[in-house]
Amino acid sequence: MTKIEKDMSCRDDFDPKSLSADAALEQIKSGVSRIKGIEKIAIRETLNRILAEDIRSGINVPSATNSAMDGYAVNSGDIPPGGNAELNVLGTAWAGKPFSGKLSAGSSVRIMTGAIMPDGADTVIIQEDVQPVGSSIRIDGSTRKGDNVRQAGEDIAAGDLILSKGRRLNPADIGLIASLGIAEVCVVRRLRVAFFSTGDELRSIGETLSDGAIYDSNRYTLYGMLERMGADIIDMGVIKDDRDALEEAFAIAAVNADVLITSGGVSVGEADYVKEILAKLGRVDFWKVAIKPGRPLAFGQVGNAVFFGLPGNPVSVMVTFYEFVQPALRKMIGEDDTGILTLKARCDSRLKKRPGRVEYQRGILRRDEDGSLVVVKTGAQGSGILSSMSQANCFIILTIDSSGVEPGMYVDIQPFSGLV
């Protein structure tokens, strides 16, 4: 009997034509460039935007030496080395309304937190360490020179580099910028990302399902991931498996977007139209990566747009986006490359795997009663089981050589909170 020659399929764990995950990511990051274009916007609008220019302080913060506590401003020379001493109280220094006089020997000023230190004072004795005696106070020697005082520029000095370009701005950053009196900053323009799904079986929400048809979930997960990144999103809907319709969609995206992402149509047997179109309008650098799920991952160029062809299975879409697409998009907007947070955790599940591909299994990470990190899988790990992603809070990373995990072994995990 003649042996049938078979092509490699997604069921095979080793495919010599597949790139390693590391090589694929390196090729992707080497193949994209930072986009041009910045905009100046009000700081209230900058949350999650990428800083386009360094920010330096034009002022000292605090702007003047002030009190860190409620208490009494004194000159350290009046603090007794032993026993007690009594000091006259000359008045009060309020935050925003400083004491206008000068301390003389044997005197003090009642001072509130944030108030400018009076002339002649270098120390604040907290109110709990003071005994009022009529119009005076009694102190001991427990307070040291300079205690409870914030020096001018102690937090930020004029000219200091505060935030570097490439930073994704968070709420603390916005408050920090406001503390410098800066109303507007320059940020990188939003990345324009177009995407569509392919497949005659796909239906959009609101359409009636016929036999064999399914609702398209991939565009919604892609929308959510891109929205969280702050991209300018162009949802092109579902494109049927028709050469002319696909070519038109590719051509439109090529002139309107920085990036085109498709889902479906890149697996063996599905990719004929896509290959023809890409040969006409652009190029593909590779088609396969040695990972599971998500081996049929294409990367290349369509016109002026970077192209990512993701698999059709819902989990594969999310795995390939987080591991390969998102790092590329971050480079394109000039965001600092901090890598993906990876931790070690004890695995309390038995994980099946055969060598040949890196696997991204879905897990639930928690702490046990001793405070140690523990992970368990979310059940069935099929690439079409989107509930495995919804239930999970991390990826369990199994290396290409791994042959499985027994309960109690330690594994690498990537918390989903570290991916965004």
C-alpha cells in the first residue's frame, strides 16, 4: 500500500517550517518602526497615552521649605540637651498664609502641615511632644535638628527629569505633571489599527444564525484589547471568503491604517486567497510559529500597513495578540519596552503536553495559606474554548521541550494584569 504523504497540521507538535516563538517575536519587533506624529493635549486627556517628549520641572517641589507636621517651628539652638525649656509662641503659620515675622532666641511659632517655615526656624516639634503653658510651650530634648521639615526641592528640584518619553501615562503621572503647573503635554498620536474577520460561517451580532453559522467573537476581543491599548480602531466587520471582497478590504486597510489585523484565513487550506492578495499588495515574512495555540500566525506588510494574520480560533487570537502583536504595537508608538512580567508559581494541576511547541495554557493564579503563588488550569484547554480565557487570570507557559507538568512542579506564569 502506498503511504499517503501528509502536510504538517496543527495536531503535529513539531513542524520544521515553524519559527520559534523567540525568533518570531524578534523578527516582528525588527520589522516594525515607530510611527510619526505627535499632538499636544490637556493633561486631563492624557491617561494611557504615550509621552512624546521628556518632561523636566521648571520649579522646586516643594517650592519652599515647609512643615511636614502640625506642631511648633523652632530654632534647634533652643532645644535643650537635657531637661526642659520654655519658648514663647509668637503666632501661627498656616498653609498658604506664612508667618511674617522672624524667630528670636527663646521663641516659637505654631505651624500647620505645609506651611512655610518662618525665618529663623529649622525644626518642627510635633504638637504631641509639646506641653502648652499659657502663651508659651514647654519642650524637651527628644526632637533633633531638622526633624519634621521638608526642604525646598526635596521631592523635585528645578531642572530635574521627571518623566521620560515613551512612558504610558497613569493617574499618578498626571497628578505629578499637574504639581509642576504644566497644563498640556505632547503625546504620540494614536496608532490606527484596522481589523476584520474572514469566513463564510461568521455572523455579526444581530444577524440570524443559519445551520453551521457562528457569531464572530474575535472582533470583539480584538476591539477590547486594542481599546485598552488606546488605539484608533477601524472595525471593518466580517469579510466573506471571496477573492475580490478580500482584496478590496486589504487595499482599503493598506491606505487608512498603520496596522491591519485579520483573524481566520491563514491556516493550511484557507490561505490561498490571502496568499495571492498579499503577493499582489505586499509581502509575508512568515506563516507559522511553534506555539500552541496559535501556530498559523502570519506577519508581513500590506501597502503602508504592518500586517498580522491571526488564526481563527478565539483563544489563539488572544494568545497571538498578547504575545506577538501587542509588543509590536508598543514599539510602533514608542512605548518603553519593559517586557512581559513572568513569575514562578507552584502548579497544582496535571498539565499534558508533548515537546515541539511552546504552550500557553490558561490558569487561575492565587496565593495559598502560606502566601505562596499557586496556579491551576482552567479546565479544557482547546483553542476554541473562549471560556478558558474568561475564567483565567494568567497564562501558564510550558517550554518547547516540556513533556508535561505534574502537581507540585513549578512553572512560569504570565499574569494577565502584566500584559496590559
